[in-house]
Amino acid sequence: MIKEEIVATYIPNTREEQLAMLNEIGYKDFDDLFKHIPADAKVKGELNLPSGKSELEVDAIVQGLANKNVVFRSIFRGAGAYNHYVPATVDAIANKEEFLTAYTPYQAEISQGILQSIFEYQTMVAELTGMDIANASMYDGASAAAEACNMFKDRKHSTIYVSDAVDKRILKVIETYSFGRNTKVCVVPSKDGVTDKAALKEMLEADAESACFLMQYPNFNGIVENADELCQITHDADTKFIMYVQPLALGALKTPGEIGADVCVGEGQPLGLGLEFGGPYLGLLAANAKFMRQIPGRLIGETVDSKGDRGFVLTLQAREQHIRREKASSNICSNEALCALRAGIYLATIGPKGLKDVATLCSSKAHYLAEELGKVGLKLAYDGEFWNEFVTTCPDADKLLKALGDKGILGGLKLEDGNILWACTEMNTKADIDEVVAIAKEVF
Amino acid sequence: MKLIFEKSIPGRGQQIFPACDVPEVLPKVELRKSVAHLPEISENEMGRHYTALAKRAHGVNDGFYPLGSCTMKHNPRINEKMASLPGFTKLHPLQPACSVKGANELITGLEKALCEITGMDGVTFQPAAGAHGEFTGLLFIKSYHESRGDHERNEIIVPDSAHGTNPASATMAGYKTVEIKSNDKGMVDIESLKAHLGPKTAGLMLTNPNTVGLFDENIMEITKLVHEAGGLCYYDGANLNAVMGVVRPADIGFDVIHMNLHKTFSTPHGGGGPGSGPCGYKAFLAPFAPGLVSRDGGEYTRAEKSFGNMTGFYGNFLVMVKAYTYILTLGKEGIPAAAKNAVLNANYMQEKLKDLYPVAYDTTCMHEFVLCLEEIHKNDKVSALDVAKALLDYGIHPPTMYFPLIVHEALMIEPTETETKETLDEAITAFREIYEQIKNAPEAVCACPQTTPVLRLDEVKAAREPVLKYQF
């Protein structure tokens, strides 16, 4: 219970002060202040909610809910959310209240800290992806993909092509945005776990209205597809090429910039964000400079102040909703600035060498797990080269996953066909992997 | 100050990752040739870099933040503590439903509380921010009309005072925006509304209290008229802080609504997100709800005619944890008390400023009010922007400028309920001193700010010669 003398938690003014203020500006009481609201619009009586509680009581209630969840000690599940290490610097810096409690940096003179941190983030994302420019962030990977697809809708181009080897969760969000925008989404079939190139070529050539093609890299099955070929086929058909990436894979793999992608999007969660039950995450969006004025979302640009000193501002705002209203490139306003800050801190902490190290660690652990699982009969479902995720067959996925779960291990994700999608990160030690394999051996 | 890249020295860095304990293998594909120019910097230097950046930012704890329409209230520490519990942060979104019962119980509890506050029957947490919630709400409306075979309705009515996100969201949902005029009291002009309602009307988007901080006294008639024309009513919850516990959007005729958890429910704004824009809906819209939901600890299910997903998983979960913590803390007494004190603080400031700075609509306001500096600009050549910049030298974050568009030279002030009378009085004094200066030395006001880390910035140059990343 809240002490009676306090009006309510977080309200500083006392009842006496409130009354004095009311009287000072000509109102008898709160009823008088609210008398202009029609009576039939007002809530009758109290809300049907519990009474307010002290901090200690609230702490206990919410802790109780947290304790009802299972925290696995060892995680081999990815499929869009990855258990990467978050360096101590990330929480320490991102939790500074100046970053935490600021609004969008509209007033540049007192927001240089936020603006510069995002400018640095934009630079790091451009460097990571090899693209010319990056925006200040989107909600998450899937919504970034959906917005990217809609960048290329015009009167003559309204079909969006998405590979069947893309995560169905991403496809779902693209389809939802397309339901809004009245665009058409076509799924390009896959073969042997990768995009069917011949089908892609045929579909794009037959459609004069194709706007873009989106692939995932590595794809949902973990396979690193030949993006150069897909890019060539797409560009030959005068269609824009969009890559959806796992950013840490780019510590090793050829970048979207090197491949020639028009836009690169991705889920930024691996860059210093926890698993967090799915959010808040971070939508990455980077592009070729020629699409600068079609990019959705905030962009921070460098400029000078009246003394000629360097400073940063929100720029190219003529694309945005508060200026352009119904003609804006997107309705996005708030994005995921604090998550972008985390990603910037993460990348600055690990540096170029750490980026390469973590990409190598993820790949190596995954290949070791794949090989060891193969020895106990869980064979790779596809031939394609993979980075940190791969699909194996499994005689009884439910049984294996349960056995792992009983030991505090979150195994791979069971797919519709009964196969399992496994993921490794730098967090999985050789001992953890050997334990999984030993349990699999025991089960089958 | 230097950029982090300018502090980077090759060979420096931090040891985060261990040596590889299995054979090193990379996929046999083409690998990256270019080196990513990421900073190479020690932990100490990096810590100082970001501390310097933090000193060049202004958060709620740095000073008064009356940014209209943004509800920059105090962000409680307990919210952050709860959202950092490993029982929440270490959950994989694709863990079995039976292993995340506490998380789903929290989501369901928050849904129930928000239903009670808004009068709605269900809430989806899929949207990651307010504008995302608007888009979601419009997809509910679109799904509803389409399910009835009513394909002619392609117009969304939006008042000229609306947030820019409203028309932008309407476009994303495939609708044509029809703008209606506000009347001389700053409210919806009923005749203009009637003239635009018809068989093409899909719905109306309305903020109430509206963007000039006024509660629309004709609200019951407005929503009735829209319904009679076959349209649905969408409530933009940006200003819910003014009426929570006092007025429920569902009770005044709204069918679908979004809320900004990062405003009204005090999960912080983070310098521009992450937010959370849950969308509340009446029961007849429930079949269209997006996303997967686990109720009572059961498996995940999807609504029968769901229009899809707005985000990859379940929305911004940790933001929900903070909002739930906040609602538990405030409770049934604290929620209306917060709204009432927010309205009191706004009216107090309005009353103490309006003799010098004309108010756009001189009447009882809700949680915010709008000053109109048109006359001052004309007579003294000092603009709303100049006054805003002058406030910076007082350590006050300026109000929202040049919005809503129906008020010229607008300054929109929202003090919020968590500010003391002393803080309001200090800000009032600042505004009044600036007014004195406008009259005595207007050029000095136009030269503000003088005490900030940088002076006024050249926005034209930034847009004409865009530099969006560091040039190595």
C-alpha cells in the first residue's frame, strides 16, 4: 500500500500544494478543473485495478514472474535470435541516464551526445556491411526488411520477391506491410535448402512489375548462398537486390557492399543485445548512396555550427512524416536509438579483430557440433556451406529436445519437417557441445 | 569533440573473446576482402568517450523537459531494475511456451490492465513504437472492411491538427488521407467532418485531447457520426497521459487505439526508442489481431483471421516489463492522480504565461498547451525557434516547436505530473525573462544559445551536402 500522505508515487506535489495551485489559477478543486469534459465521457467510479504498491512489493511481484521462467544454461537455438556474449561495457555505458531518458534529438545544441553516437553507429554499420550509408535504426530485422521492400514500390513496380529460404517470420512481416501498401509478395521456391536460381530468373523475367528480390545471408537453413549469382540474376531483370544479414557473419563473409546489393537489412540483436524474449531488438538498414532520399527513418548528418565547429543534426528530414505527412517514405518516428547505441558500443569494444574472432568462433563451433552430431546419426540435411547454423535430420526431435531441456540445455529448433535447426555462438564451449552430443547418443 | 574513430590507434583494443577450443573452420565460400574500420580503443578511452557524449546530452534527470506531445516524465529506477532481471533478459523468444510462463503471465497482466485503462477488449503488443501502433490499428480497420466485402472504403479522415505520423500511417495502410479543418476553438469542425463522411470513409484518426491540448467537447457526436457513415474510429493515444483513469477511449466511441508505453507508462525514450506502441481493440476486431499469443501458459495461437505480424516475435518485451512495473506501482489511485496532476501543472504554467505569450486557444487545457508567437515574431522579429534556443541557456529543454501546424510560431508545452511547483516557477521565470529580453534586446535572443557545447547548427548545409558517415 502507498502511504496515505503521498498523493501517488512519482507525484511530488502534496495535496496542500495542489489545492493552492488550483486556487491560484481560479479553480476550486480537481472536479472544477475537469468540468469541461462532458459528464458522459468520464469514468464512473474507480478503475478495476489493484491499489498502488510500494517499491518493495512491486519488486517481489515482478521478480516472482521472472522466476517462473526457465533460463537455460546452454543454448543451441538461433533462428533469428542469438545468444552472443554482451561485453560489460555495453550495459555500463548504455544505462547512463543521459542516454536512457533523453527524447529523440530534435534540439541539436543539447543533443550532440546522442547525435554523435548515432552518427558513429551509422558509420560502423556502413563499415560492417560495406554499404555506402546506414540509417539511425529500425524496429527490428523483420520490419526493416519490410520497409526496405517498400522502398522500391512505384507505379510501375509493385511485386516483391522473397526467397523461400528466408525465415518465415520475416516473410510474414513483409506480407503484413504489403497488405497495407497494396503490393504483391511472391515467394521464390527453394531447392536443396537454397534459393532456386532458375526459378528466380524465370519469375523475374516474366514480370515487368518486379520491384525487388530479398534473400537471407546466411539463409534460414544456415546456408551461405551464392549471393553474387542471385545479385546478377536480379539486376539483369532490372530489379533491386536486398540482402538480409546476420551482422556478425559479416566478420567473415563477403559483404553486401562487395556483392553489389542495393540495400542491406538485418537483425542487429547479435550486436550487444540480449535475447530479451524477442525485443527490443534492432533493425539494421544500409543502402547504396543513390537511394539516400528513399531511405526510411532517421538519418544523422554532419554539419558546422555558427562558429564553424563540427556538429551533428537530424537531416534529410524532407523524407519524413513530420514534414512530408502522407507523402513520407515511411511513418517511422521513434526507432531503436538506445539499441543502436548498444550496437555501437559493442562494435567499438570488440574492434576489427574481435569481429573477425567472433565470426570465426561461431563458425568453428557450429562445424564441430555438426561433425559430432553426424557421428551419432544426426546427418546434415543439406550440402550447402554454412556459418553458425545448420539443419540436421533427427529420428525424434521432440524426444531429443526434451532430454536436452531436462539438463538445462535449449537444443536446436524443431522444423516442420521434423529436422532440427542448430545454432552455435562463441558462448558454446567444446564441453557444452560434447554434452549435447553425448545426450543425443544416449537418446538414440 | 573527436569521433571515436579519431581516437582509434591500430593495435589497441580489448580482449573479449577466448581462444577457439575446437578446430577453426570457416565456410568454403568467398570471404570478405575489405577490413571493417571499427575503432581500436582501450576500455578506459572508450569509457571516457561515451561519458563525454553523455555530458553533451540532455535527459529527464538533467533538467526540466517540457517537450509537448512527448510526455517526458520521470522514469522510475525500479522499472529498469525489473527489466534487467535474467529471468527476462535471457529468454529465447522461441523457447517452449511452458518455459516462459512468467513472461506470458506478465504480458497477459499488462493486457488486462491496459484494457481496463482504455476500455478496450484486447491489446496486441506487436507494434514497437507509436507510429507502428497507428499502422497496426489501420490494418485492423482495413481487415474489418475487407472481411465484410466492403472494398470501396479507401479514405481515412485526419484533422489538420494531427501528428504527421497519422497521414503517413494512412499511406502505409494503403489509404488516401482526407484532411478536415479544425474550428476556431481548435476542435474538429463538425460540418467539415459531415461533408467528408460517406461510403468511402474507412475511418477517422483522432487524438483526444488533441494536439493543441484540448479535450474535444463534441467527441460523442464525432464518433457517432463516423459510425453512422460506416467508418471506424481510431484513437491516437499520444496524449493518453491527460485522461488515464478519467476518460476511457472505448467509452467515448473509439474502436481501436494505440498507446505509447514510452510516454504514458514511463518506460524511457532512450534518445529515440525503443518504445512500444501496443494496439487496443474492441471485441469485434479480435479475429484480425496480429501475432502469436500464449494465454494461461498454453501453446501459442494466432487469431482466426490475423492480418500477420508487425515485428519478428512478440514486440518489445522488456519495455512491457517496465510498463507493467509502473502500473503495479501507481495502481487504481495513482493512474488518475497522475493524469490530474499533469493537467494541473499544464494549466498552472499556461495561466502564468498567457499575459506575455498569447495562448493559441485561451481555455482550460489538458496536459499541454500551445503558445502562439505569431505577433511577437511580427513585431519583435523573434521567432518561436529563437525563444526555444534561449531556453537552452537556462538548462531547460525547449518545448515542441512549430507543431501543430494549425498554430503559427507554435511552442507546445507539456510539463508532466512529475514536476514540482518550484520547477514550474523557475521555468515560468525563464520564459518571462526571455520576454523582457525580446522587448529590450531582441538580437540577443536571436543569438542564443551561448552556453551549449555547440551553437546553432547549419541544417541547410547538412541536407545539401549530406555527410552521413565518417570519412576515413
